[in-house]
Amino acid sequence: MVATRRQFLKSAAALAAASTVAPALLAEALAPKPALEISLAQWSFHKALFSKQMSNLDFPVVARQKFGIGAVEYVNQFFKDKAQDQAYLRELLQRCRDHGVKNHLIMIDGEGDLGAPAGPERAKAVENHYKWVDAAHALGCRTIRVNAFGKGSASEVQQAAVEGLSRLAEYAQKANLNVIVENHGSYTSNGEWLLATIKKVNRRNVGILPDFGNFCIRRATGDLYQGECVEEYDKYKAVKAWLPVAKGVSAKALNFDAAGNCVETDYERMFKIIKASGFKGYVGIEYEGDKLGEEEGIRKTKALLDKVMKVS
């Protein structure tokens, strides 16, 4: 009888607390989770953030209030000096909680090459990422996105990246975090190279973040990073191969036609592949175009995702 009464009081308290939450957010929280959910990648607002029209603290609030999106993906460039600022991280987390926003991942750039063939350089890069693992954990994220860059031959960088990712993943595992690599240029834009690298790491918390862009594998200059792209890897082939180890999807869009379809990627075709794979998780809006304002570009990308995720 005592246990039953305690259960009743617990339930009553939970209901009382829930009644203070906005009805729309409560309904969202109680609704069954679909296989695919939309998140908003912070890079979609890179112009507003770099120009200081928006702050990193504003971002999750804007995602919820302007777009009705309840999950966000940060870019470390926009709070680079705050990774170890616990007061700042608590404030950011509180804003998310106040607006019913979940922190999904942090995209990490500029912390060194995890695929650097030189051991000391690679070790330093791994250690540089530790603070972001800690920050992601403090914010309630599930994942960090990293790069597997390095200067050397494809085999040299791959061997180094396997070691660097393995070391970082071991540290991240303690915080129950995933480490995922995006096709972000250089060798990572080659579907076979990236998948082989992840398979060699062979850890459950290491995977891929397929991006619908960034598939250049040969440039006119011969440089891995700069110059006109003269050959691209087949994006549909790559995404299909990567989905079994994917822990998120980055839905990039730059331009739209009159019907609201993405010019660069056939979203209907892509989402047939995604759904057929059985992938479950977040699909992040990453608008990166110049012809539309950032808000309009985000809205068009979201409308397209709403359409194809429903019917594909």
C-alpha cells in the first residue's frame, strides 16, 4: 500500500510539473518518435553568426521559435573559447531546456588533423578534441562530428586516421558519445576511402555523417582542398554504402527550383535510399546557399524534407 501511495504521489508530481510546460511542447514530447527527425545545423546561420547578428546562445531559441525545430547541431567555431566554460555551457543548456530543444551534436573544426601521419601532431589533435567531448557531454549531446584530415598519401592518412579516431573514440566512450566523420573534403569525400577507414576503426561509437554535398575527389589544380572540381564521387552510391554506419544525416541544400526542389541533390531519390536502409535518427538541415536569405533557405529545406520524408 505504501509503495502504491508513493507511486501515486510521484505520478501526481510529474503531472503537475508537466502542466507547466507549453502544451505544444508537451504533446511533442509524448508523441511517438518517427524514424526520421529533423534537426537544424548551426552552419545554416553562419552568416548571421559571423556578423554577430545572432549569438550561439540565441541559436537553439531561434530554431524552436522560428522554425518549430526541437533538435540542434552546433559548430564549435561559434563558441570556440567556451568549451571549458561551465557557466556558459549551463546557460546554453538551460535555454535549450526552457524551449524544449535537444542538443544533438557538435561539429568540430580547427583542432588539428586526426589523420596526420606524424605521431606527435596526431596525438596533439586527439587531445585537442577531448575538451569538446566534455562540452558535448555537458550539453547532453549524443555525438561529435570530426574531420579525418591529414597530409600524405591516401594509405598513410587512412592508417593515421584509424589510430587517431580509435584513441578519440576510446575517450568519448567514457561519456557514452559517438564520434562521426563527415565527407568534408580531401580523402573523406571518397566514399570507398571513408567507409574503409571507419570499418578499420571497428568501434560501435564511430560512424559517418553523410553530407549531401562535398563529394569532390579530383580538382584541376591537383590540390586536395582548393581549385575547380573536375570529378565527384557518386553521392547516392556513397550514402547508400555509408548508412549502415551512419549516426546522422546532413541534408545540405544550396539552390531550389520553382517547385521547391533542391537543384544539387534529388531529395526524393536520396530519401528512398535512406528509408530503404532502415536508418533511424536525425536529418540535419544545412542550408548553405547565397541566393536566398538564411531564414528563407532553412524554411525551403524544411518544407522539402517534410515532403520527401512523408512520401518517399
